[in-house]
Amino acid sequence: MTLSGAVGWLMYLSVAVLTVGTACQVARYLRAPVPLKIPITPAPATGWGVAGRIAREVLLFESLFKASRSTWLFGWLFHAGLLWLALGHLAFFLPGSLPLLERVASTMGIAGWLTAAGLTGLAFRRVLVDRIRYVSAPSDYLMLGLLLAIVCTGMLVAVMPGADRVVFKAYVQGLYAGYTGGLPDAPFLWLHIVAACVLGLVFPFSKLLHAPGVFLSPTRLQADNSREQRR
Amino acid sequence: MKRQGGNGPVSVLPTMTPGAAAASKPARAEPAQQSALGFPGTLVEDWHQRAIGKMGELVEGSRALSVFLDACVKCGACTDKCHYYLGTGDPKNMPVARQDLFRSVYRRHFTWAGRWLPKLVGAKDLDESMLEDWYTYFHQCSQCRRCAVYCPYGIDTAEFAMAAREVMDTIGLGQKHTNEVIAKVHKLGNNLGLPQPVLADALAGLEEDTEEESGVPVRFPLDEKGAEVLLVTPSADFFAEPHVDGLIGYAKVFHQAGIRWTLSTHAAEAANFGLFIGSYENMQAIGLRIREAALELGVRRIVFGECGHAWRVAYNFLNTLAGPLDFLDSAYPVPQHMVEVTHDLIERGALTIDPSRNDARRVTFHDSCNVARASGMGGKAGGQFALPRAVLRAVCNHVYDMHRDTIGEATFCCGGGAGLLGEDMLDVRVKGAMPRMRAFEAVDEAHGITHMATICAICKSQFTKVFPHYGLRFDQVISLHHLVGDALVMRR
């Protein structure tokens, strides 16, 4: 098998594990009953209020802001950068000419630096704060390392020769049609893709499940209407 | 020593000291107390297998646990939020570390990564030393939920403490204080184990005392059919100080408002210790007593007295556990808190109040953890903070709040909640009260506070006991409705 083919099949595998694995975990969460009302203060009284609360948690990290300003700053920078990068990458993964997304893609350098800065801050906190060091397992450090590796290799892809955007987009679009040839000849791109695929493979089995979890946590998802509504 | 915001006057964090609180563990339940609740009397032979089985059952039966086990990213947001960590410095009292005692075992037995790569993901076996840690540290959690307010995913350590305690009960490793109390409620209807004649006698004594003090024949009815209100209050209110003065306050309010009320022998207990041990069945059995009493007495309303975790069960669970309570008057909240009753009467001008009668008192208000973070009042957001303070300000001219990082949703637990109120836990109770006491000292320094008012039986017992350890007098703890009762201008 050619390198291009191997990378292509790794991407297929990673996407399959990521989607099916995560769907299975979410299905498991949804199957589990919520026998009692356990909203945590400040709990809104209505469904719309709950939607607003979840939105503030997801977009602004409201509770983390109350808890620790430094963790909030690094965590928010990292996640905002990640969102920016994800949007930029859509330019490769969606078909056709996409002027807006291509504009976003052209600014991914800044996003990469912000993401890396956030991750570095989080890594320093994990190592330097004794309380966080105490609760960290090797997997917690490895996860930060993996994310940093993805971001750094990605930034190197952009500055090193060999990885032409048009060629890469053609390769990705080819994958949709089952054609795994045509991977650009750029070692940092290979590393970048492999690291990203590893992330996808571990996602459903790791703490990355906080991504669906933040939308499903009963303490935040329930409205404060227990006296009016039985479970 | 490092400084970190968000904890008010307790801005200096403790030096982390592994094992600092390892020796503090509550007495174990005796075989008879265990079997009264349907649990094995002593540690069963195949405890490991049964514990793992029960864990799986609990996780499968709870979306909260399922999500909480997976979602934690170990960000550390909760690590400096627990009063037991701040007071003891024991790292296993950091909320995430406490959860991890459960999570690491779950990973080992229920996840792919934990089975094959335990060291990598921090998965651990449930061996004897882990079980010992469970017993110790899941009994150093008052289920106050402060950590959950700050967690980005709302992960609630109380859910872990409840689940772990239930697993331990299932294998015959129960806690004496909680299980003894629950057995008493099942048998007699209250946590103190008071039979009906003793209760009737206590209430008759209160009638005499109150008439002597106020000159008005205030009644303390028991098991009176046809009353409008069934008052369900913690049994400590019948005897203990300063609780009993709160009960006198409720009686005075009902008297002045002309509301016919009654207590019930069958449900002479608001506190529901079934919550503490995470046992749905026990919690429901205790909750159903209230429904049965209400039906038996034919009341139109159920009102709860001052009790924190009790109000959580009443406000959030009773409708589900013992409902629908549609035989009650829907014009009132079902159930209703005594503070809501008094607040409503004050708002409507139905009570004559002379706050100057409390002028010798300078009061601060302690938000009880489970009222603050696990329930509501008044039907509007933050009502559980606004209503007690509105009542307090109506009956008392000198009211000062503690630091804002230590009240409201950020309130510190008294240090005695969720079954830790035994003498065997005194060391941890005193240390766990430290963050609250630092905030009290700060407001005392600024305003010369004489009393801390509160609306929870556990808070009252706990502070009465620990105040002297901080150079205060035990009688500086006061029931909110004691202040109400003293300020009420009584008419015949």
C-alpha cells in the first residue's frame, strides 16, 4: 500500500471510530434514566432559560470563569482557537469553492498560535499547580501533548513547502469517492493527519467525551420546576 | 501558600498534606441497624464482586453518573472549592480526587482503556485499601454541591458520595449515624426515635412555656384532623437548642395568621437521611410517610420547617417520590417552605412586627448548602436567598451579609451535613467549618455580629458544637424563626 493509501484508510478508520463510538456513548447516556430532579443553582425555570445557560457554558465557559480565571483564559483560548481551526479546515473537507471558509482558512496561522498558547498555559497549570498535578493521570498529559502536536504540525504544514492547499483539497475530496491517492508530498502534513486521526480514535474512550457531556449533564440541563412537574 | 480568589476570606489555600484526614472515619453501622434497612449486617464474603455489580447497576441507572464519570477533564476548577479540603488540606478531599476514588474503579472494571491500560488512565482496583478510602472520604463529603457550581460540566460530587455509600451499604459496610437514624424513622416516624407520648408531652410543655413568655395561648397541635396545614419539621425542633425556638416561632406565626395547623406523629421528621446514603427506596419510604400523614389528617397544605437537605428532598423530589400531591390546595406551592409562608404573610401585612425587639442582636445569615444549591423558594430565581433575607430584615434592624464569595450559590457548608453530625466526626466537622468561620470572623470584625441565623437543623447543631472551637459562644447560633417569633406582636 502506498503512504497516501495508508493515510487515507487511517482517516476512514478514525472517522468511523469517532462517529460510531461517540454515538454509542451518547446513546448509553440517553438510555440511562434521570430518576430525580437535580438542577444546580443558578437553575433557570424554563426550557429557554436552560438553553441560554447551556449556551453560556459552551460558548463562554461561564462556570469555569467563576472558578479560576487562569484556567478559564487558557481553556477558552484553546477551545476558541480550535473552533476557528475547525471552520478553516471545512474549506478542505466541504466540496466546491467556498470563498468565506477559504478566507477563514487563510487566517489559521493566528488561530494556531492562540490554540497553542492556550494549550501551553493549560500544560503549565497541570504541571505547576500541585492540586492539578495530584489529580492528573499520564493520559491527561498525553492528551495535551497530542493536541499540541496536532497544532504544531499543522502550523508547520502551512509554512513548509510541499503541502499545496489545492492539491490537499483534491486529495480529501477524492477520499469521499473512495480514491486514496494523491496525498501531497509533505512530511509534516502526514504527521499532522496521523496525530489528528489518533485523536479521533481515542475520542470515544477518553475525557474528550466532555464534548457531548456538556450538553447532557442533568444538573445543568434540568429546569428548576420540580414543584410543578414530576419526573 | 498560594492565593486564589473565589473563596472570600479563605484566600490562602492549605498546604496539601496527603493523609491529613485519613484517620477521621465515622463508626460503622451495627448488624441490626443494617438489616433494618435491608442491607447485609456485616461485610459480605464476596464483597468485591457484589460491589462491582452494584456500581454497574447504579451507573446504568443514572444519566448523571454516566455522564459525570466520563466528562471530567481534570481541569482543577473544583480543587479549591470544598470546605473539607480547605479545612484539612487532605488532597482526597478535593472534589475531583474524591470522585476519582469511584471513577478509577469504574474505569478499571467498565472501560476498555482501564481494563487494558490501567496505569495510563489512572484506573485502579477496588482492593481493601481503596474500600477503606471510600469509607473515609465518601463520609467526608456533606453533599453540599459547592464544587458542582464551579464545574464546567456541572459534575456533582454529591452523586458520587451517594452512589459510593449505596454500594458500601449493599456489601454490608454501612455508616452508624445515618443508618441508625433511618431505622428509627421507619419504625417511629422521626429521626430521634420519639414515641407519640413523648412528642405530645414535649409539645404540651412548649405550649405552657410559650403562653408564659408571650401571654398568649399559642397551640402546638399534634395529629389534629381537619387542620389546614401539616407542618413537617426536623425532629431536632422538638427538643434541641437553638432549634426549638424556631418551632415556637412557626407556632406564633400560624397563631397570628389564624392558620389551623398540625404536626404528625407518623411524619414527625422533615430530614430524609435516605438522601445521604443514596438510597432511592429508603428516601421514598420516608417521603411516603408525609403523603400518608397528609391524607390521614385531611390537610390542604404541607409546610416544611427549617431544614436544609430536607428542603432539597421536599422541593425537588417529593413530587416525584410521593406524588402527585394533587389532593392539596394548588393555590399554594406544594410543598411550601415555612420561610415562604412567613414571607407571604409579611408581604400581605398579615403580621404585626416590631423589629426593634431584636435591636440587641446584630445578625448575619448563613445560607444552608442544600437550600442554596439544591432547591428554590418563592417561585423565582434566587428566591432561596432573597426570601430568608427579606424575612430577616423585616424582623431585625441590624443585618449584615458575609463576604459575597461565601454566601448565596457560593455558600460554604457548615461542615456537618449528609450524616457527618456524629461525635465520631468532630475533628473533620471543626476543620470543615473553617471557611464559614473565617467569613463569620470577617463580618464580625466589620460589624460586631452577635448572631448567625440559619434555616437548617444540621447547621444549627453543627455550629452550636463548633462555635466554641473558634472562640465563639454556642448560643450565637439562632433560628430564623426565633427572630421572627421574638419580633411578632402577639394578639389573643
